[in-house]
Amino acid sequence: TELALQQSQKMEAVGRLTGGIAHDFNNLLTAILGNVDLALRRLGDGDERLKRSLNSARQASERAASLVQRLLAFSRQHPLEVRAVDVNKLVQGMSELLRRTIGETITVESVLAGGLWKTAVDPNQLENALLNLAVNARDAMPGGGRLTIETANTYLDDAYVTANASDVSSGQYILIAISDTGGGMSKEVIERAFEPFFTTKPSGSGTGLGLSMVYGFVKQSGGHIKIYSEAGEGTAIKLYLPRLMDENQVEPWVPTEPAAERK
Ligand code: ADP
């Protein structure tokens, strides 16, 4: 619990710091991009070599801008909107988005349990978390593969809690497991994976914030997260969200139109 608290305080501080820096960077990048564009226009049909360098400066600034956007999205503090969520429905509503994000070389399979309990979480945060996990799975399978999303009613018993999850109590949980057939993670990577800014991806492609966001969401929701992976063996990430015992206590989640249509 102490550790989880430290981690969440660290995340909050990092979030605030990043937000400030990202905001300033965004302004600077806008200035750089504006001036590069101006120079390109002035140059017209002029010096080809100069145009090439300006264009590569432009591309680099655009990449930086998209990174900054992701950092801003991370640090933005939305008010929490907790709802009684039907996770199966939420996953089904995301299927189109997931398929588009993941590309054609990867098959997406979902195994959704019947009679799934509800959980009280912020549905937007849960969608973001699942999207982050799917993006990681995609990045781990550049040559294609299979992504599986599984849901189940489950029970974390005292033995499991003592051994793996001192930060939650034993009881009923909804399990969401995201597995891939990708390159897997070494022990060292698993140990650091939830740290903000920890990434093994080439600079410019990873922010190292995905899993720390997912971790933050799960902890905030009173849940538990565990990584099962080995280098070369694929990865399974299991999220445990507490069962909502009294559904009348929490406003029901109403899927937005497009998500509902996609059912
Ligand atoms: P990012 O994806 O930007 O690197 P994350 O916090 O989401 O940041 O992930 C941290 C690191 O954990 C990744 O750089 C990668 O090394 C590892 N990782 C996460 N998910 C997977 C996965 N499904 N398969 C293999 N490695 C993963």
C-alpha cells in the first residue's frame, strides 16, 4: 500500500511537471513549424537542397509535436466519471477502433464471459487503458500475430493476495486479460514496465507512459494488475477490477451512440 501510494504520488508529480513542460514545448514547436513553413513558402522553387533540409526539420518538428500531444493527454486531469460498467459491452464497442489501431496482420479475438459482473470505473479511462495495452501488443508483433481479449468473473483468494497483490483485498473481481503472441518481456523489463517514462522503444515512438497510465487507472479503481511474460514467449496482462456489489449505488454507464451501434 505504501508503495502504491508512493507510485501514485510520483505519477501525479510527473503528470504536473510534464503538463507544464509539454505546454511550453507546444508553443515553441508552433513557432518553429510556423517559421519553417514560412521559409519553405519564400523559397518557392528555389534551392532543392535547402528545401530538403527544411522539410526534414519540418518532419522532425511534427514528430515532436505528436509526442507532446501524447504527453499533454497524459497529464490532463479530467474529472473522474465513475459508472457501473458492463466491460463486455465496452470491449464490443471498441472492436472497430481496436481493429483499426492494430492493423491487418494481427487477428483480434475476444472471449467474453456470459453473466459478467459489473465494475465501478471511469469508462473513458478503461477504454484508454485497453487501447494502450492493444497498442503495446501491436508494437510487440511487427510480423503479425494474435491479440486476445478475455473477460471473466474471478476470485482473488488470500493466498494469491498475500503472494502477489498486497495492495488489494481478497474477493470478487472482473478479470480482463489482454494477451499477445509477440516478443515478450524480460524480467528486467517487467520490473520497470509501470515506471513513468520507462520505454525500450526507439526515441520518438514510445513515451513510456502507457503502462504507467494503465497502472494508475487500475490502482485508482481499487484493482490489481499483473504482467505474465517471458522474452520470446508473448505477453499476457491481467487487470482485476473489483466487482460492483450494489448496482443501484452507481449511475449506469450508457455507451455513446457509435459504440452502441457497433454492437
Ligand atoms: P511505451 O509503449 O511507450 O514504451 P509503456 O509504458 O506502454 O510505454 O511500455 C513500457 C515498456 O514495456 C515498452 O517499451 C516495452 O518494452 C514493454 N512492453 C509493454 N507491453 C508489452 C507487450 N505487450 N509485449 C512486449 N513488451 C511490452
